[in-house]
Amino acid sequence: MDYQLLPRFLQVELTYGCNSACTFCYNPNHRRQVDDSVRFRILHAVNDYAIDHVQLIGGEVTILPQLPAYLDALDQVRWKSIVTNGRIFVPEIIGKVDEIYLSLHGDATTHETITRAEGSFKVIEESIRGYVGAGIEVHSDTVLTKRNADQVFDIAAHAQSLGMSSLFLNIYQPAGLGARLKNDLSPSIEQIRGAITQMLAAREELGFQMQFGTSTPFCLDERLVTHELAFVCGTGDWFASIDPWGELRICNQSKRSYGNMLDEPLGKIWHKQEIANEYRDLSWMGPPCGACEFRNDCLGGCRIGDDGAPRLDPIVQRDADKLVSPERLTELRQIYETRSYDQPYV
């Protein structure tokens, strides 16, 4: 695997504190906090590298009074975004942030059941309207679970009606606080395929931008290739995550740290041999991924557990008998390699 000199997309977790209690939350807790001096030290260290895209995430970043100042600290960063549940509108960030990822997880009842934040849906709608009205790109950062798998088209339609720019669909992965509900939340492969049908309908009927935002093994559904819906994991290539204490992890769902930005330069951590061995070398991959035509493009989907160890995507392991056949993947590979940018897939 080729990889970037430095990660070009860096998530910085400012806090694990949150004013919601989402059933799928991959954070390890909602309690531990860090003081502002540590946050600013981390952000100033990040800023020195002039990273292409830095995303501030939690927990919930809008519960922090210094959020506008955190964005100001990243004045050398080309593109800045935040992830928020939208329950607190912060007008002071207008003009300081390029993009906001704000979560819609279904209709009002479904959303509030998933987030366990009763009465929050209308507040969130108003936050979306406020940010969109200020000229900020706002995207729906939707987690796909068993509970909302039949609402993807409707979520997209509602997001569009609020002026949002696109919807990123993130397949639930069991990690952190959300791991204990994996049987209740993990969507089946049939539900994922149904969601893909709805995504394509939203593209065609609404003209709304739809894309997966988490890793999706190409063998889940051939339309991931034919309709360019797949998202390929950036772990070890162009993505990294910094926790509230400065620890660098290769994935924000992983607990494993490879070094602390307050003690070591980012470049030194990024080029450690352990990362190369575990994430850039794909020789550990067994069947069905090891011999797959798309191995070097797909990278096996979500291949990191919360302990940091490489593994096959849980959906591939669970539904091995329902995946796109190797023969069809070979056919798709030939199309994939010969397609020009102005030629649609067939």
C-alpha cells in the first residue's frame, strides 16, 4: 500500500463528554474530560503541520465553550470541519468552519430513540437551518442500524428539505459504548443492500448526493463498484485520529495508541514500523479477502477492531455465504480497470 507522507485527514477528539447517549456510540465513555490547556497544546501541534483537513469531533464538541477558539487555533489548516449532534447551535463558529457533519438518524421518533435525547429533533432541525442559512456546508452523518435501515430515502429527503448538501451513511460497527448492543443494532447484509437501493433512489429521484462514510467491502453489493458508492478505509494511508490527551490512533474506534503528539512529532509516529506492519502490509488477510481481485482497492472494508488489531470486516466474516461471487468480482475488476472517467458503469 502506498501512503501519504503525513495523514491528510486528521480527526481530533476534543472531549468524550456528550449531551446525548446514542446507542451506537463508539467512544469508550462519556465522562472523562481534559482541560483547555491540553486541548490547545494538541491543536497548536496539529496546526504546525498544515494538515489538509482537520475535523474536530467528540463526544460532543458544542458543549465546549472554547470551540470557536479551537477553530481559530487551526489557522494553517486548509479545511476545517466539526461533527456535532446539533443540539446546541453555536453562531460564533460561523466564518470559522468550512463544513459541518450533523447527524440525522431517522424520523423524529426513530432519531430520538437512537440518540436517547427526547425532544431534540426540532432543535436539531433549527440548528441545521441556522448553519445552512449562514452559508456553511452541512452534511447528514447518519449511522445505519437495524432501527433505521428502512428510512434511508426518507432521511435523505428530509436532509435535502433542510438545505443539507449530502448524506454520508456509516454502517454501525460495534465498538466502545455501543458494542454491548451489537445484536440489536448491527444491520443485516439484506438491510445494507436495501439501504443501497434507497441511496440510489435518492440520487436519481431527488438529485441528492449520497455516499458511504465508513469502509464498505466491495463484495457486500456489486453496486458499491458499479455506482461508485463504496468508501475505502484511509487507515494507515491518509487518516489518523488524536484522542483528547494527544494519543494517535490509526482509527477512532481503536483503543491502541502509537504515540502521543505532545511527546513525539506527528511524522515520527506516522512512520513507525508497527503501523507499517499492521496496517500497510495486507499479507495477513485470509479468505475471502486475501485472494480477492479488489484487495488493494477495497482493503477489506473495516479491518480494525477496538483493540487495534487487524481483522476482516465483521460483515464479511458473518455473511461469507452471501457475498458477491469471486467470478463476478473478476468481471467487475475488468470493468473497473478499463472505465474512463466519462464512461458510466454498466
